[in-house]
Amino acid sequence: MDAEQTVTTTGGSIRGVASSRSDSGAVTAYRGIPYAAAPFGPHRFAAPAPAPAWTDVRECVDFGPPAPQGGQMVGAAPWSPDTPLDCLVLNVWTAAREGDRAPVLVWIHGGAYIVGAASEATYDGTRLAESGLVVVSVNYRLGFEGFGHVPGRPDNRGLLDQAAALRWVRDNIAAFGGDPGNVTVAGESAGAGSVLCLMASPGARGLFRRVIAHSVPGDHLGLESARRVSERIAEAAGVPLDADALAELPPERLLEATDTVLAGPSRGPGVKAKPFTCYAPVVGGPELPEPPLETVAKGGAHDIDVLLGHNADEYRLFTELGQSVEIDGDAALEATAAQVGLPEDALSRYRRTLPGADPRDLYCAIMGDALFAQYTVALAEAHAAAGGRAHFFRFGFRSPAMGGRLGACHALDLPFAFGNLDTDFGRFLLDGPPEPVHRGLSDRMVAAWRDFAASGDPGWPAVTREATAVKVWDTVDELHATDESPLRDLWAKVAFAPR
């Protein structure tokens, strides 16, 4: 890297720009770097292909286009049929110089496997780069393009994209001052689910040393379930489930078909709520032979350090920001509890643990545990039991927005961990500009990410076979020698099997 912020990569030379968010002025941002070819035309539904090289210096000032996506949920990036399709791009923020050996953090964004982009302001890597990291954020294929089953084509194309980005990091990050031998891959929600899948993916072995995963969803599809979902998508799009027929469709037709499937009638006797997504990583093929929890429990990733955690009120983001929820009394709640694998007395146990909770509160608690919290804890404990190093946290700070209804909701941790409380999303969650106590919490979380990426130690004890030490993040942090959550035993026998 020279004084003109030019770097030579395997694809050609690129020029970045000083980050406008850098207080020191030392951070350079390189945006929209292609790491693979546009995944359309001859590359539709295929594994990622190499990006074409270039000869002139490429100006990497602006973010590249997001992957095709609809506006189904919070976090969707602006996309239209006119958006360019060369979406397999990444971004780098660095204050290091070639010859340095700074720890590298690669960010995989969330969004239920159907929305999101690395260009979101929340994910700006400037503050983390100022702390001493080289930060990379990645776009990958979403929805049917990335996770739909297509006969004769690889499943989990979104995961294959992420692995291709990690290979780009291995081959290029030294030119940005990063250490290719000290890479941490991090994500939240579907990004965290992706990260755990990468731990279990043979094609990603050796590409990273550590993992940070916030709010890991325990959602995966078996091969037959993935085929059934794709049959419904193809039917809604008016074509057979055939690779050539599907490849003839513009991406917006598959987005419309996904909307049609998601808008279908709710099934079963439980709480009626529109699903967020019909896609998830597909288990059983060469890209992901077994569920990540099985790989972790067997010690298949014991050499990877992990930092795992979840928020205290995960599901409130969804019920309070647009999801329609119909709860037809205790019978619906009991049916929902049974659907997620809980025993018959689960509702009464939740009610005793949360005195005064109304049916909506109980539904939020059960679903937050089912989708994120308990799976995340299970991963940390299984990794420790198999001889791996795992650190566990719970984010307990509660948002004052919307009269406090969001609580410690899903994604509330992100502006804090990135040091980006002054973004639109951060100000919304804080119901105004950040106060000193908020900045203090953010500074501590940024430092924990930096220290973990550098050394594998975020600053509190690791989980052991005997005790699950838990760091509780709040304006005043707490450290508990073991996790004493009163409902843990209810979840002890839940298998979190692919659906």
C-alpha cells in the first residue's frame, strides 16, 4: 500500500479513499472489490467463478451493488431490476500498512438469508480498524439465488460465496497490512448461522482461525425439505424445477415467487405469524455434510476459538417491527411450544419464570429461545465439551425506543459492537443520540472483539465442561461464573435438528 492509497491485489491494482468516519484520519476504505464473477448468465446457480482481472487502477470508492433481494423485512438493501448484478464484492477498512501483521476480521451480514448487504452503515468498519483490526465485509447470494435447491447445481451457494471471499482474504489481505494467518470470521443472525456452517464446511477448512457469532439461528433444511421449498418456488414462478428453466427467469421473478410462498396460509394449530424466510443452509450435501452442532460436538472444529452470544429479548425486533402475530389463547402458545420441541409443561414454566407476562410476551420469550438463544448456548457448551475454546455472552442492554417495547432485541448489539451508535439505526435504537454510558458500552465491546481477534481472549473466562461463564453486556456489565438461566433444563433435550 502506497501513500496514494493504492494496493495491488491478485485481480489488479485498486485505489481506496480516506474514511470520513475516521477520527484519526488514518483509516482507508476500499469499497466494492470484486472477489468473484457476477453470479448470473453462465454462472447462474453455479459455484462462484473467479472475477475478471483489470489492468488500470480500479477506483474502489463506492460500495458495489447488493445481491438481489426484496423488501420483506428490516435490513433489506435497496434493490431493483435495474441494479447491476455484479454483487459478489467485498470491502476493506484498514489503518495498517503492507508489512504489518494486524488481526483480520471478516464480517458476514445477517438478514434471514434473504436480505442485507455489507454496505449497511451499521457495518462500517472504521472504528474497528482504528482499534487495530483490518476489517473486511462481504456480499453473498441471498434467497433462492444463494440457498434455493436447484437440481444439478450446488446447494448453499451463499456459503460457497463466503468461502470464496475468505480465499480472497487469504491471498490478498497482507497487502492491506493484515495477517492471513490470523483471520476471524464474524456474523450476526443469518451471518452467524453462516459462520457456524463455515466451521462445518470442508471447503472452508483452514481459511480462518476464530469465530465471532452473535444470535446464531438453529435453522437448517434437510435435502428433502429444501427440494419441497424449491418446488413451491418454481410452481409460484410458473416453471418446472429445472436448472435451465429457472436460469431463464430474471431474479425479480424468483423474488416475487418467494413473496408468494411466504404469504401463503399459516399451517398448524400454533400462533399464526408470517414466516420471515423459507430458506436456510441445506444439510446433507458435500458443501455441508452435517449440522454444525453435530460437527462441533464431535470435535470437528475444536481448533477454532469461538465467541458466541445472544440478546436477552431477541424476538421483540420482529413482533414490534411489522410481524403480524395472532395468538388464540393458551392452546396456540402450547402448540407453538410443542412445535419447537418443548415438553408439555413448557408454557407453565415460562409463565412462572415471567410473572405478569401477557401472551405476546410469552410468545416472544419462547421464540427467542427457540430460534437463537438456546442454540447459541448449546453451541458454546458443545464446543467446550469437545475440547475447543469458547467464550459466551448475553447482551442485556434494553433499548429505550418505542417506549421500551423492543427490550434487548435482535440486532441491538450491532451498533455497539461496530462502534457505530451515531448511525440512523443506532439513533433509532437509542431513541436519540448516544449518551456517554452508551459509548462506554460500545468501547468495551469493540475492545472485546479486537482482543478476541488478536489472541482468542475477549477478557473473561472461557466456558468449561463444568460451568458456562457468561459475560452480560449492559451499561454496567456483569460476569457470572455460570449460566443460571431458569429454563435451561427445558431445552436440554431439544435436538435442533434440520427441518
